[in-house]
Amino acid sequence: QVQLVESGGGLVQAGGSLRLSCAASGRTVSRYVMGWFRQSPGKDREFVASIRWPAGTTDYEDSVKGRFTISLDNAKNTVYLQMNSLKPDDTAVYYCTSGSAASRWTIGYDYWGQGTQVTVSS
């Protein structure tokens, strides 16, 4: 059974940083596309970033380029999302996900974590 467990969310002031972690079990993260999505109240879940190993190919939503970095640790079977220069618009529940092909759409992924709340105050 595949499980994705996020951690690292919290409350931070604008301009601050957070690192989200996604620990995977039942699936080797380096063999699949791993992604992060986010969802704010009243909005659809939106793509944030993805990574595909071993090429290390990454993709980012335009508004987070240059501020967020996705990475993975094979030894820990964990995916990270380093978020710098956070803005109030980044406030959302962040979800870790895993799929077989790189996609910016939720339908491209088959396993999801429970989400972790990120709140950025102005």
C-alpha cells in the first residue's frame, strides 16, 4: 500500500521560508514522478512543482519559479519542497503526489498525501 505523508507546514511571515517534506512508503520515489500541488479555499487544486528521477527533470508553476525548489532524497525515499520568499498568495494546503508521467494536472497522479497547511502572513 502506497502512503505519502507530508510535514513541515506552518505559519510564516511574508518573505520567510519553509521546507515541506513528503515521506513515501510502498513506492520508490526515484521510479515515479513526484509532485506538489496546493489548494486554497474556494479554488481548484493547482500544480506547484514536479520532479522525475534519475534525470532530475523539474517543472515549476510560473509564480513559484526562482522561489521554490523541489528535490528528493533516495536514501530516505522522501521528496522536499523548499519554499523561499514566501508571499501571502502562497497560503494553501500543500499536497504531495506521485504518478507515472510528468503532468501539471491532478488526473496525472494516482496517490496523494493528506496535505499540510502553509499560512503566510503579510
